[in-house]
Amino acid sequence: RRAFSNNKILVELDESSGVAMMKFKSPPVNSLSLDFLTELSISLEKLENNRACRGVIFTSAVPKIFSAGLDITEMCGKSKEHYAEFWRALQEMWLRLYGSNMVTVAAINGSSPAGGCLLALSCDYRIMVENPKFSIGLNETQLGIVAPFWFKDAFVNVVGHRVAERSLQLGSLLTAPEALRFGLVDELVAEEKLQEKAAAIMAQWLALPDHARQLTKAMMRKVVLDRLVAHREEDIENFVSFISKESIQKSLRMYMEMLRKK
């Protein structure tokens, strides 16, 4: 086993099986800060470049939370240059993860709203702990912000147009059983069985010839990936102008205040 770790992410690669375990370890809630996104992209790149690695299982080292999504402090009271840098890092991480040649399995061992849901959506397979207290979904509208088109595209590809439209407008967070029913996750397991199940699913996917699976994945995901690549700068500009509006800043400040009181 080879391990490499940075501040917010721990990676262990088992070279005999070709499977890496990537654990998010950025308490309290594994929020997607600029540093976290950068580390995640670098970790993915390292694994992609290592011929011994064929698959990655993503999970959390923080109890009860997979990832709470985008770090709101990165979007509040900062400069336009900072907002652009942050959004570019998010795009970069997603393009790497969604377009990865490796088999990617999300072992979701806690709640996963917003950007945390995006991480899970971007994987090939999602297993969630069967706990009614854990929820998952793209709940951006609850914060007064809008999920960008590429979040929406990835979501539609998993749950279908009608479920996606309703969930996105309402900012719905689904319980684990609801997420299974709507196809947002592929299966539910007891917490103590999660790692074992993730390893079994990974083995099933890795039993296929890599090139055939990789080409199929690339074909299925190409339209969505190409769309962001073609509109990357425009997407950054849209985000920066939207997030800089005083009304949006105000609703983010109110949301942060509400979180602090919790």
C-alpha cells in the first residue's frame, strides 16, 4: 500500500488491486474550499498518472458528513478575482472527476448536499449508508443561488429530467431511502458494510477490459464535458457577476449567520 496525504485529503493506493481509497478529512464538514478543490484535483491527477491505479473509492473521514458542498466563505465578501479563481478550481476538479478514466465509486457515509452531491453524481457508482438522518441533493435554491448548467446536466443524466427539474427548483434534500427511490444513489447499505460493498462493486467494474469501459464512459459523458469546456470562461463570468450582487451577498451572509446559530 502506498499512501500520500495533504492537509484535507488522504489517499491510500493498494497497488495489488489497483484501487485507491480517497478520504476527505477537512473538518467540520469537508466543505469544498479553494484549498480542498486544489488538493482534490492534484490527488486525482497523481492517481490518473499512476499506471498501477485503475479505480478510486471516495469516502469521508469526518463522521456523519460526506461533504457539505461549496465553502460559502469563499463566495462571501471576497474580491471578484478570488471568486473567479475559486470557480475555476471547481470546474477543474469536476472536469477531472467526471471525465476520469478510472472507475470511481462514491461510498457516501454521511450527508451530501449541494457540491457534495455533485462529487457523488460525478462518480460511476454511488453507495450510501442506510441512515434516515443522512440526506443528499442539489439544494442551491435554498441559499438563494442557482446550480450551474453543468451541475444540472450531470444531475439530469442520473435521475432524469422531471425529477431533476422538481428537485432543483425546490432545492430538495432527499433522505437516503428517497435518494435510492429516485435513482440518485445506486444502493443503500448498513454503515459497517459500506467499505466491503464498495470494494465488491469496484472489483465488478474492474473485471472488464479497461479500454472498452473507458471508451464507453467517454462516449456517455462527452456531451456534458464538452459543453463546460466550450463555455468555461463564460461560466466563470456568470458566476462572478451573480455572486457579486449585493442581494446574493446578503442572502449568503444570512445563511452563514443561520449556520453559526446552529
